Amino acid sequence: MKIGIIGAGAVGSACLTALVSRSCAREIAVLDRDRKRSEGLVTDAQYGAVLCPYAELQVGDYSDLKGAVLVMITAGVNEKTGGATDRNDPAGRLRLLETNATVYESIVSQLRAVAPQALVLVATDPPDPLADVVRMLGHERVLSTGTYLDSLRFRFHLARGLGVSPACVDAQIVGEHGTTEVFLWSSARIAGKPVLEVQERASGQDRKSFDTRSSGRSGTPTLP
């Protein structure tokens, strides 16, 4: 199976590492408007890939995406570059939409020309609106990362605060990947038990510790 990654920044690098280590594809093509950046990423990843199941990594152009089953788009401006770091700003990551939609117009038109059947996974902020942009540009097969990362963070902080393994935690965040996301406390579970029930059994010290450690980053949960 062939997978493409468009964008060789921090997110693209994380995606490539995950794909290689989990043996998700036999062939992975990495594209970036700065070819030297994608070359550096692929070179570094190839060395670590020696310890993983075989995958052919290549620095590619859009023509190399032909036959790709999945194309992950991570290109675009990030929060810092796009001025969306203020967690008190109601617009949040939506401030990046106009700029990144322009970036996507160029990407999707070239992608559709060579891989019209590929499933596109949008990882650029804001992911859900940009997935709609991809659809409006004529590529129907598209998903976004949505609030998946937020849900993983939710699970991590619940586990750390209650002293359990994250593998025991089932918790979700819904809505947008941004300021209006919603923590689903009522459905959160620790080893099948409601997290609120588990929290009620915890000591006051445990709860205080959880609140303190979770409040250091905006978007992390505090027990109600």
C-alpha cells in the first residue's frame, strides 16, 4: 500500500514516524514545497526505519502520489505563525482557515490530477472546516483528524490524574478542534466504570493533585 504525506513539518514528521513504526505501508512518499526539508525528513526517518518492518521512503512530487490509497495533508500555517495562540480568543484556530484554505486550493487541485481516488486525511488546523474545503474543491473522499488528538489528551490527563494506565481510559471530546470543543464527562470510563464515580471515591488529595497538573495547559480537563 502506498501512502503520501504532504507537508514535512512537525506534524508531517510525526505522521511519518508513526506510519513507519507501525508498518502501515510498503511505500511512503513525502512532499513539501521546500524539497530540502522533505529530503532531510526522509533521510532521518530511513535510518530509524532499519529497526522497523520494511517500507520504501521517498522524497516525492505530486506525480509520485499516483496510486496512493491515503494522502495525509499536514501543510499550512500553524497556530504560532498564524497568530492563533490566544486561548481566550473565541475564534481560536478558525483564524487560520482563510490562509490554509488558500494553501489547500493549490494542493487539492494537483492531488486530484494524479490520485483522484485517494482518501485524504486533513491534519492541518482547523481540520473540520478544511475537510469541507477539500470537498468543495471536488474531492469527496476526505476525513479530518477532528477532535481525535483532543480525546487522546483527555484520556492521558484522566489517567495521570487518577493514577491509572491510559489504556484503561475511554473518553471522548466532540465538536471542533478548538475553543468550542465539549468534554463528554458523562460517558468517560475508567476500566468500564464511570469516571465521575471513580473520582467520587478518590481522596481530596488525589483530586487536588489532578486539578493542579491538568490546569497547566488550556484545553486539558479539570474534574467537575
